[in-house]
Amino acid sequence: MIFLPRVQIDLKKIRHNAKTLLNLLGSRGFSLMAVSKVVLGDPRIVRELVKAGILCIGDSRIENIIKMKNAGINAFFTLIRVPSFIEIPDVVRYADISLNTELETIKAISKEARKQGKTHGILLMVELGDRREGIMKQDLNEFVEQILELENINLKGIGTNLKCFRGVVPDEDNMSELSSLAHEIQDIHGISLDLISGGNSANYNWMVSTKNRYLINNLRIGEALFLGKETINYEPIPELYTDIFKLFAEIVEIKKKPVSPRGKITSNGFGEPVKAPNRFYNLGEVNKKRLQALVNVGRQDVLVDGLDPILNIEILGGSSDYLIVNLKNHHPKLGDSLEFHLNYGALLYAMTSPFIDKVYIP
Ligand SMILES: *Cc1c(COP(=O)(O)O)cnc(C)c1O
């Protein structure tokens, strides 16, 4: 018995994408940290990454790392989110490395690591323009000096993250800047850093076009791995599958309904302004009808704008529990399922929704 709605996950294609990216990065001198947050560290999926030869897994949620460890997944784990104080005992226990930007937090990690008799690795993040996590570069040397004094702490390296908040593109300028900073730290403090982590899937275009990777030797890749696209222009990456995940949802109502609403108009269920009616009034289509379906996923389950139907139909919108679809020339039956590709946001929501089944194709 198949339960709808469901995300169908092709494990063979995941293995293929992992191997292909691992080889591509390897041939250019980069190690690959596979980022599993979009699949919530799903052990069925992450096991395929490890089978493909990936040694390092990064996840933004310590809960996901605990889940993977408990499932017996044998890899190095990095928490790629700055830890909160309450997480520190678990971070030390379950993660090998965490990404950090606050001295007070690193001191607390040091204390906890001593208590647990462990050494914890720190990937120090530097702010290079995207204005999300990271210390300002003028503070770097002072910061490093203090970290090096802490017990049970191993400064593994430095990294940066671009694109995610303000859309800053990784390029020669910011990448060579990160590299110079690494060089400077190694010089001034007489240490060598294992990990110079240049960024995420948005670094793909830079990686394949740059003549010089400088000292950068690692990328943290999630979206490109699972969705097969780079994230500057969202172009498919050669030889990668872009259809690993598909959403199937069931049609629970089919009716011919007027295109335009009837009555006085306020905001929608999310308090957002409704813009559709005027368009149709202007076209003089007040009485026009179309075949409309309700589908059993909603904004509690997916990012509606991130769904791309495989049939030539039109998504009109979503409420908490329904997707509202214009069926155009298609005539499915009640109970039929509709199939959608998902972008990163839609996949993130769908994997997180407890109302969506996950079905694996081996
Ligand atoms: C999510 C994340 C990544 C991976 O990003 P993708 O765009 O999925 O490749 C890398 N680094 C950090 C810090 C992240 O939060």
C-alpha cells in the first residue's frame, strides 16, 4: 500500500551524483564535505554518500548528526551552524568539528571537551561580504591567538560562506582574500591549517573556471549534490541528475470553477494581499470557468513556489493544506496523483513535513 503524498528518492542517482562531484572536486584539489541538512541527515540517503566514497558530512542541526551517528554512519561530522550554548555537550559528544565565530562559545566548548576528555575541532568562519556568520577579518589574528591557547581545542582551519543571505557571488576577489588570510595565519602563528573551506554550491562556477584555487582545499556542498544544479544561475551541472527527488500528491477535488472569486476581497489565509482578481476582471473573464483541482499538500508541507509540475498544468496557489491547480487540458480522475519537481526550499520543507512519506528507490 502506497501512502500519498510522498517524496520519492532515487538512491542510485544520489550515489552517482556523489561520485561524480567527489571526482570533479578531487581533480581540482578540493575535498568535499557533503551537506546533509536538506534531507535532515536521513541515514538511508547519507549511507549512499558514504558508499560513494564521501568521508566528511556536514549538517546544520546537531539532532541530524546524532541521528546519523546512532544509525552507525561512519564519517567525520561537522556541525556547519554556529552552536548555541545549550547544544555544546552534544556538539562535543557527536561532532568532530563545529563552525564557530564567538570566542565565548569556543571557550565553553573547550571546557566541555575537557570534561568529556575529547578534542574538538574548530572551523573559524570569516565574514567576506555576505554579512551572515563570520568574524570580521581585522579581528582574525587576535582571535586565532586566543583559540590557540585553549585546551582540548584544535583549530582545524578557516572558512567563509557567501550567497546565502545577501547573494554575494564567490569570485577571484573574495576567494583569494580567504586564501591570503589563511596564509597570514599560518605565517604569523607558525601553524598549518588542514581546512580552508571556500563555500557552498554557489562556489561551483568559480571552482570550474578558476585557474588558481590558492590555498582553498575544501567546499561544503548540499544543493548541487542533491539537485544537480549550481546556485548562481541554477544551470544543471554536466553529468549530474537533477531529478533525484519527486513529489507525488493526490487529487482530492476536481471541479469546474469560475476563474474569479466572488464577494468582497480581503487578504488570504496567511494575511497576504491577494493580487489575482484584478488581472482577470481587466480581461473581462469574470464568468470564465476552468477545471480546478485541489491536491493534498499545502504550505505546511512544501514551498509552493518551489514546485514544478511535470504535466503542463498551472499551480494557482497554496493554503495550509491544499495546493490549488489549474488542470488546463488534462483530465485526471479523483484520487490520481500529480507529480512535481522540487527546488531546494520545496525539498527542505517536504523532507521536514511529517505528513509526507519518504519512499526510496534502491
Ligand atoms: C547549507 C550550508 C552549506 C551548503 O550549502 P548548499 O548551497 O546546499 O551547497 C554550506 N555551508 C554552510 C555554512 C551552510 O549553512
